[in-house]
Amino acid sequence: MTMSLTSPERGYPLERIDYDSGAIEGVAAALATLVDHAADACVVLDSIHHGLEGRGRAIDTATDAAGRLSQRVQPTAATIGRIVDVLRGYVDAVSSHARIANDLIDEIESAHATLQVAEDAAADARAQQDALGADTWAAVAGAASAIDDADGDGDLDARRGALGELWSRWESAYRCWDDAYGAALTALVTASGTTDDPGIRMAISSLAHADAPAEVAAIWASLSPQEQQELFERHPGFIGNLEGVPYPVRFDANRAVYERTVNGMPYGEPLDGQLRQLGSELGAEFGGELPDVPPLRAAAGDRCRHVRRGRDPRSGRAHRG
């Protein structure tokens, strides 16, 4: 079990990053296949739209429908393609930085425990020496010997230096993963390409990189009412899962996601039945308030659930998912 330790420079909690690179890559591969199929479908639809022979109402209806469908498929496929790029980029980061950070945890815990034992032993030996009389030479010699043993011939500083080096390496790997996580989440939120305002994009990035609910709350409060409304309308799934955003706003955002999803039915079973069941339970069980909707990264298959402090409402952040 991981000790309750925090890094000396940045105060990161020493925690194991839980991730499954294979699962994320599997989702990315499945989405890439979907993009390929969409491209093939668009070729067929465009052929129908521009080259279907014949005349009459049925032909006109078919060609018009093919054109409209192609226009809807293309931007959706482009969005999915961007999501594929984000997931694969994140796989590279998590496979490298998270693995390094996790591999250092046991070494840090061991070095910390060993140093603590040595420091305690040295302190006890010095306390014994201080309590001795000046004429108790034999006892003084024994205490001095105990100090030498506890101090490992003066290597306490070396032990502290080695532990500091381990912490430095862990913080660097953890920070790189943490930055990659925030960047990936930002990219997923903006993957649709509908967020053009630089201020809104910056707000999304700041919220995605926030490390605590208080930080999220401060960022949210700093936004203008217009910016808050735009974030709510364009990205309710993101806002609804930010611990630190006021709960009434999160409730409304999650309900908006639910209603938008329901309006897109049917999807087929069992999803349609699950959505209807959720809707029937809202009034009775949750007093009309929609519970947290799984965040974008979970929907995309990201199983990296680093308890991200304030970013992930399910745990608080180690999130970091």
C-alpha cells in the first residue's frame, strides 16, 4: 500500500497512476476504423448525390438525401479523427511518464522508510549520550558507537540526497503525465471544432488543468456570465463533471446532456432501455436532479483514473482519470 507521502517541491501526493494503454489504444483503433468506414460511405453518398441516373421525384429525393447525409457525416468523421489523434497522443504520454512515475514509487517508499529508521536511531543514540554523566566513559563510548552505527558512518546526508533525487525524478514524470492529461482533456472537449473564441479555449484549458476544487471554483468565478453561459451551452458534459463548479450549474448541465442524448434516440438496446430507466428514476430517487454523467475521457475509454484533485467528481483527482 502506498504511503501517505507528498513530494517536497510541488506537494504532489505519492499515488499510483492507474491506466490501461492497451484499452485506450483499442478504442482509438476502433474509432479510426469508423472514420475509414465513414470516408467510404461519403464516397458512395457523393456518387449518389452527383451521379445517380434517372429522373423523377424518387430520384430527386434520393440524391438530395444522399447529399445531406454526406454533409452530416463528414464533420462528424473529422471530429472522430481528431479524437483518435488525441487518444493516441495520450497513450504515448501515459505509457512513458506514468510508467516511470509508478516504477519509482516502491523505491521512494523504501528509501523514505530506511531514512526514517536511521534518523530515529541516530536521535535516540544522541539522546542517550546527552543523558550520561561526564565520568561514564564506557557508556559514552557505547553511545558514540551507537551513533556511528545509526548514522551509517555519516551517510545520513547521502541517504537524504538519494531520496531527494528519487523525488525529483518522480515529480518530473508525474508532472509530464499531469500536463499530458490536462492537454488531452482540453483537446477532447474542443474536438468538435466549434469553440473558436480564444478566451473560451483558454478557460477550458485552465479548468482542465486545475488540480483542486478551489482552483476550479476560482477559475469559474473569474469568467464573465457570457463565458459561463457559452461553456454551459457548448460543453455541458465537461461543465457537469467539474468539482468546484456550483452544483446547481452542474445539475443543469448534466440534465442538458441527458436530454440531448435522449433526443437522439433510438440507439438500440440495451442503451435505449437504460436511458428510459434513468429518466424514470430522476424524479423519485434524485429529486429531479441528474447525477454525474461519466466524463468525456471515460466515454472515450480512458481508464486512467488518477484521483485528480478536483478534476474528477467521482474521487476528487487520483482524475485525473
